[in-house]
Amino acid sequence: MKTLTLSLMLLWSGFAAIAQQRPGLVKDEKGQPVHGATVIVFGTLQGASTDSAGRFVIHLAGLKDTVLLKISAIGYEDAKATFSPKQSADTLLITLKQKKNVLADVVISAGSFEASDEKKATTFKPFDLATVPASPPDEFKAVNELPGTTKVGETEGLFVRGGDATETKAIIDGLIVQDPFFGSVPGVAQNSRFSTLLFKGTSFSTGGYSAQYGDALSSVLVLNTQDVAQASSQSITLSTAGISGNITQRWDDNTSLALNARYTNLQPSFAINKQNYSYFIIPQGEGGNIIFRHKAKKGGLFKFYGSYDRNQVGLSVPYLSVNPLDNRYSLNGRTLYTNATYKVSLGKWALNSGVSYSHNIDQITFDSSQVQKADERLQARIVASRYIGTRSKLSFGAEGEDAHFSNSDSLARYALTERLLAAFAESEFYLGNRIAVRAGVRGESANYGHGNIAPRASVAYVVNPYSQFSAAYGDFYQLPAETYLYTNPQLSFEEATHYIVDYQYKKNNRTFRIEGYYKHYNNLVKEPDTTSFTAFSIDRIPPVGTQNSGYGYADGFDLFWYDKRSIPNLDYWVSYSYLDTRRLFQNYLTEATPTFAAKHNVSVVVKYNIPTTSVNLGLSYNYTSGRPYYDPQHAFLSDRTPPVNNIVFSGNYSWFVKNNLIALFFYCDNLAGIHNIYNYYYSADGNHHYTLTPPAYRSIYAGINITLAKRRTIMGINF
Amino acid sequence: MKTTILSFTFQLVTIVAKAQDNYQTEMRKNIDQLDTINNVNSINGSISFFTAAYGVKNDWHALYEECFAYIKLSKAVKSDEDKKAALQTAADLLDKLPQQNDEALVLKAFYAMNYLAVDHTEWQTYLPMLQEALQKAGTLNPDNPRVYFLSGIMKYNMPAAMGGGHDEGLTILKTAKEKFSTYQPADGLAPGWGRREVLQYTGK
């Protein structure tokens, strides 16, 4: 009897043991097992994880009648399941749905290069652009190493896909910058006014850009400034181009103020770099800026940037039609620029508002004539955006600008007031799991009665986490240059339509991209009865009788390969752009490839950090095939200059002395000293010509930067 | 009647206390276990436990350990993609932890350090994050040995030209060792990791 009882008891407990476990299986929608999924019995300390076959086991001891399971796994939507331990003992089957926001970070690549610390999917980090070899480091020069751009050595600005420099607008914190470069000097490209250190994010469009921006036919360079400074510091920089200083004060986590001042004088630089031009005023100037940031307790962020610059230069410009020997050109430029923005979240809405004001006066003396060019611009902008669900975003906003331009010399004064109002709406959303769409529309109205409605759309099809196809389309409008509006304010918007297709493969810090485009220009300004063409002119005011009758096209493709991984401590990219473009506009005699377009453009950028040292080396190589020039004895713009080759080398070394960082930097432009030719300017009869060369065949720029208390201390240990 | 109520109340208190004990015991056991394991399946098991534990108590210690487990998971899995996915989950959990807590800040630093190990090209974001988190943690609790542990590791792996190196690192790791020897955990569920690694570096 005892034995029987005992064996019965054993049997019972054996049954109990079997019934006290419930097996389960976790699969995905395709029926594949999910390894490493977390299964928890809600309200208890019991958790299980799935093995490589997707299996798990729940222990039933102590569980109630109804058990709630919560299942989660990386890359899948959370799931819930209930079962009753008392009912059937079948295996629990759980299916997980792939998480949709795995693709939430899609950056539509058509027509866009983005550098951001905040978005993970971008090809670049801001640092990648800040370290492009250029003297001095300049966001515009860095972007000029990307596909879709043509290098035009004699002029500042970004020439994007057959567009001239005025077709690209620089936008800081949403607001257009009227004068991003120092005052233009014939034949000598000027630097931009803005240090790369100002920006935490850059988005460079080569076409098909967002409806949020306008007044640019070809491209926008969208720059977002840094938030509250990371730490207080003081620094001083001494270089062959001058001296500058910075004081940054950060009070708490929420407020910072930076003061920068500079004095520039190229005397030391000219002493070591032989110049091809003769200067009677060495380029010099001074300037300063104030950067204030304040984060409000409730999350609003206020940013203010204000700068004032004064620059001066005087040089002989061999200007053919007057007197090749003595054409003294001098410029005295003064620029005030301010930009204030406020960003705040109001419930589900994010509100971005901003206002900017700039005032620029250039006093130009050319031989005996004196010209004053001035522009003044006020812009205000407000954008409201919100997420709908977790993946769709809706933005709309409005902006207005009031700009005044004038050009006066002893004979005439031209003046112009330009008012532009714009409103836009844009939505970013997903169609299913693989298609991301950005669609928007922008309407603009100018004070002379012209208006436009511009649709924009781009779409990305995600093939797999590494590759995507994307396409973009849009209409883009821009008011004609002020010199044209002076003599004919009735001119309407110039127009371009972009079509872009793109394939991108991006995996493990390697990016490959190929992109093809077609761009159609309409309503370009055309001068009447053009009989002569001058490629090079100072203070030329076009004749009356201009019309929006010009047109043109640009097509081509870009290749881009960026590798941050294959070779330790070395980053490099290679870009190639093919450009085919023709247009009839301005004072062109016939439809032709414009003087600022090159068919083949190659850029190679290599950056290397010598391991276990703080030595960074950079090298860039550029090839620009010949650009058109006009010899009146040949067909219009049928001749090509020789190609331009350039190698830039840069190096820097930094070390700490106590808490202070000392950095030495060195740049050499045109390392090989190649005698490049930028362009030829012919006299009207074609008997004389002038060869436009770079301002110097080889330029060295070097300096030292000392930053005090840059180091962070952790528990009294310096890092 | 009084007795019944009293005994009922007593029973209730006992049950609650038992549940409390059980939570504390199981948590401590799993916290200590997580410190010693390195393979994917065991770490996944830990993650499951701490997820369940957080569901029971909404106690940040469970969230902390779950986050720590995901960071450990990023080291255990093979592909960069899986590593980044594990770190992304850890980052989401970090956001839910108390922000002004020295242990949570140390964990954030540990996260940044592991992110850098996977992808050093993003140092512009993660190096300042690592330094800032350690600095804040050290300010909040100068006796937290893990601040010294991570600082030591950081210095140990830093190029000599930048003021780092093995010797410099070891000096700080020795301080970490001392701090561990006098370390008073804030409570019964305080994290315990770092001690073994410090001893490996400095010798016992």
C-alpha cells in the first residue's frame, strides 16, 4: 500500500512537472524563427528569451488563470499574448511584425548630400566636411568637392549642375544669406564669411530640394548652426592671413555667449606666395561676431548671430577695352549681418521662427569712376510642423522678404525694392514599409505682380537596409538678378524644372551613389538684339528691353564613392560629374554651353590620421575639363580652355600643454605649382586677349591656434 | 473578530514582504549573474528577466540592468548591424533612466564607449557624450568607482601623444581599485560591474 501511494505520488508529481511548463515559439511574418526575443509573463519576475529556433518555455507554477505575455525583439513591434495554463497544453505560437520605423531614418538621397550628427542615416558627419583640405576651412569649399559642382576658379560661389553661382542660395537656420562671400573682386574668388565651426549640420542640394526653400534655380546649401556651446573657452589664432580671437562663455547647460574678432591682412601670405596680380592695397579687413544661445526651461531655443565685417582690396585688373596696363580696381566693403531664430515645441507642434537683416555696402573705384553698390535685406519666416503618428510629418510655413538694392555712380543711380511673399506646405510620409515620400508645394508672389506655384516631390524606394532608389521632381523659381530688374522691373521669375533619379548603396561606412538628372530652364532673362558679348565686365548695367525669353537645359550624371572603413585611419571619397548644358540667356549671341560649365569634373579627397598621434593629413585632387571662352574670330563660345588640375595638401598637429590645446596647421593650394589657366578674355575685334590665371600658382597658408582650457577634467584627470 | 482582522492584516503584510524579498533576492541574483556572463543566449535571458522585473515594479534599477545587458549584448553579437541595433535599444532605455543619477550617467558613458568601439567615425558625437557623462557622474558622486574605471580605460586606450597611454591609464585604474575597496553601494540593488575588470587590469 505504502509503495502504491508512493508511486502514485511520484507519478502525480511527474505529471505536475510536465504540466508546469508551456512551450512557445516566436516567428516573424515570413515564418522565420526570431532569436533573442524577450518573452515576459506580465506582473511576475518570469522572463524567457528565445533560442536560435525561436523557442521559449514558460513555467506555470504560481500563475493565475489568465496569463499575459509581452513579447519584444529588436527590429519588431511589441506583441502581447494571453493563455490559460489550465486549458490545452499546445505550444504557444507568436508572430512578430517587423517594426516599421526601422526605416524611419530614410534620407531621400536624390539631389541631396547631408551632414548631421543628429540623423544617423546621413552620408557625412559635420566633421567630415569641416576637415576637407581647403585654406582656410570653408563649408562652401568642402561642398565644392561633392559631385554635381563645377569649380570655377575665378569666381566665388557654388556652380551646381550647369547653374551659375547666383542660382545657389546659402540658407542659415532657414533664412537666406544675401552676401555669403566677401565682396567680389574681378578674377579673384573670395572666401565665405562663415566659419565651419558655426555649423552642426549641412544639407547640400544638387537639385529637387524641399518646398521649404525658394528663390534659387539650381541649389540650396542649408546650414544649421550649433546650439548652446559645449564649454567655456578662449582661443587665439595666428596665421599668415591675420589674427583672430574667440571668447566663449557657457554659464549653465542652457546659455552661452561667444565673441569672435578678427584682423585679416594678407601681407605675410603675399610675402611667401608669389602673386600673379599686382596689388596696390593688400587684402585686409577686420570683423567680429556675437553668437548667443539660450535654451528656455520649457525647451525653447533662442539663437542670435550678429556680425560686422569690413574689407578692403586694391589691384590692377587688365581690362582689355580700356587700357591693359593700368586699370586700378579697389573695393571697400562693409557688411552687417544678423540672424535671430526661436524654436519651440507646443504640444505636438514644433514651431520655428526667425528673422534676419543684412546690409552690405561696396564702394568700388575703377580708375577714375566710383560706384557704390548697396543691398539691404530683411527676411522673416515661420514654420510649424508636427508628426502624425510616429512616421509622418507635416510642415507648413510662410516667409516674407523686403530687399533694397542700389547702384550709383557719378552718371546714374539705379534702385530697386524687391518684396517677396511665400507660403509652403510639405508632408513627409511612408507608403508601406519601403517607400518614403516627401511632397510639397510652394507659392510665391513678388511685388511687381508676378507669382508662381511650385510643386516639389521626392520619393525613395528602400530595397533593403543598404540600398535605395530615389527620384525627385520639382519646379524652381528665382527673381532675376537685381542688375536686370534695375532696367526692367517687369521681368518675371526665371524658372527651372528638375528631374533626378538616383541609386545609393550604403553599408558599414561605405557609400556608393549614382545619380542622373535633367534640368530644363525657362523664362531666363535675355537681352535684346545682342551683337557683342563681354564675358568680363565691371559694373555693367544691362540695356533696356530685356525679356523672359531665354531658355536652356542641363543634363548629366554624378558618381560618388565614399569609404571610411577599408583602410584604418583613412577616409577618402572620389566623385565624378558629367555635365552637358547649353543655354541662351543674358547677352549670349546664340545658344551655347556657358562659360562656367565644364563637361568633366573629378574630385578626390583623402584624409589620414597617423595612428597613435594627433597628426592629420589631407590631400585633395581636382580635375576640371576645359570651359568655354569666346574668341570673336571663332563661333560663339566654341573654344575650350585647357583643363585645370589642382592638388591641395593640408596637415595639422595638435597637442596639450597642461589644459591648453595647441594646434599647428598648414595648407598648400596647388602643391604641384601647375600653371593653370582659368579663362581667356578677348577684345571685341579678337585681336587681343588676356589670360586669366589663378591669383597665385602655389599658395601656402599656415598658422597656430591656441585654445585655453579646452580639456575636460574628470575627477581632476585631464582628458 | 479583532484577531481575525489582525491576523488577516498580518498575513497580507507577510505576503507583501515576501514578494518584496523575492524581488530583491531575484534582482540581486540576476544583477550579479549579468556581470559574469558574456554569451548571447545568457544575456538575452538577463534581458528577459529585467524586462519582466521592470513590468512588476517600475523600478529604475531593472531598467538600468536591462540597458546594461543590451550594451553587453552589443559586444557579444557579431555583425556591426546587430551591435548598433543593440546599442540603439540601450540608448532608448538610457533616455528613461533618471538623468541626474551618477550610476545612470556612468552607464551613458559606458554606452558611448561601446558605440565608439563599433563605429569610431562618429567620435564627434560620442566622445563628448562619454566625457560629459563621466564628468557629471563624478561631480554627483566622487566616490563612484565606475567613474574611475571608465576614465582609466579611456586613458589606457588613448594615444600617448594626446596625454594617454597604458601607464597613465593604470594609475587611474589603481585609484578605481581603491574606490572599489571602500565602495558603499547606495542600496541593495546597486550595480556591481567594473570591479572584476579593474582587478584584471591592476592585478589582485
